[in-house]
Amino acid sequence: MSETKKILLIEDDQILAKLYKTKFQKEGLEIELAYDGQEGLDKLKSFNPDLIILDLIMPKIDGFAFLEKLKTDPELKEKKVPILVLSNLGQESDIKRAQELGAKDFFIKADISLSQMVERVRKYIK
């Protein structure tokens, strides 16, 4: 039996985060929530996820700063965890910046359903 895949969801909207947590758990995935970028960085060190879903607009450390920290922190850099951005920002410049900072994919919250997000996540954690 394969081990359960672990996802770290960094999202400051607690209602949305809990919806995702419920959906992913029903799909047999282990999920840990962080409600800001700093909490996400802290949890990344202990949780060792197979994938990160990252919001961009958050308190303390936003998603862009989170991505920059991942690139510069030697301990985090070596983890090489795929990151999917899930944001309300959808401008080409935001998408491009997130991808330049290492995001594998970019989804706009209003344009993707929970089920579609699960499908995308499965694609990256095979």
C-alpha cells in the first residue's frame, strides 16, 4: 500500500481552507493548514508535504515572499516541493512572477472547483 500523500494548504480564508481540508481528506490525502505565510514556512519544516497549495494575498508573509524565502533558505530549498498557487490575483504579471519564483501552476479561485483542484493535485503528486 502506498503511503498517504501530504498537502500543505497555505490560505488565510479559514472557511475556504476548511472546505479544501474536508475535500482532500475524503479523497484520502493528508492535509495540513496554515493561515499565513509565516505559519506555512514553520509547518513546511516539520510536516514535509508532497505538495503545497499557496494563496498569494495573506497576512505576515504573502505568497510571493513565501516563494522568495523558499528559493533563498538552504534548508527549504532542498525540499523541492511542487507549489500550486491558488489566488484571486489573475493578472498576467502576477502569474508570471509566481512562476518565475518557482510555482508549478497557477489557479484563480473563482475559476476552479474543489473537484478540479483535487484532479490537478493528483497530477502533481503521482
